[in-house]
Amino acid sequence: MKKTVILTIGTTEFKFNMTVNDHSDFVDSVSRGGSVCSASHNFVIRSVDKDQKEELKTLLAESPGADVQIAGTLKGEFAPALDIAVKK
């Protein structure tokens, strides 16, 4: 499965092309106790449209913590929370 999400960050629209593997790598890295910052950075850089990669790198360098915010938004769009209940 591949999903494209377009985020407006500031005044720029960034296109992210996410795959199940990108999402799984992000979740696995954080679940194993890895750095949330590193996992987020890798997730957003790996999934941003290749033509916008350098622009996003500049934005991330100028905005500490932006990669964590962007990754959280992308994760929410790629794998939205389900309403799950246990029947008793």
C-alpha cells in the first residue's frame, strides 16, 4: 500500500509518498526504544517527494522539532486510529 499525503507547512505544500514499510520502520524504531527524533527525521526524509527533499532538509534545520511534528501528522493520516471495543 502506498499513500500520498500533502501537508502545508508554513506557506509551502510538501508531498509525502508513504509506504507500509516506511510506517513500519518508524513505529518499530520508536517501539524498540530508539530516538523519536531520529526515527521521525528518517521517516519524513524517506517519504518526502524527491524533488522537495532539499527544501525539507532546510526547513528541518531551521525548525528544531519540526520533524517530530510532521511525522506525527503523517502517521495519523497513514494509519488513523480505529474505534475498537472488546465485547464482553
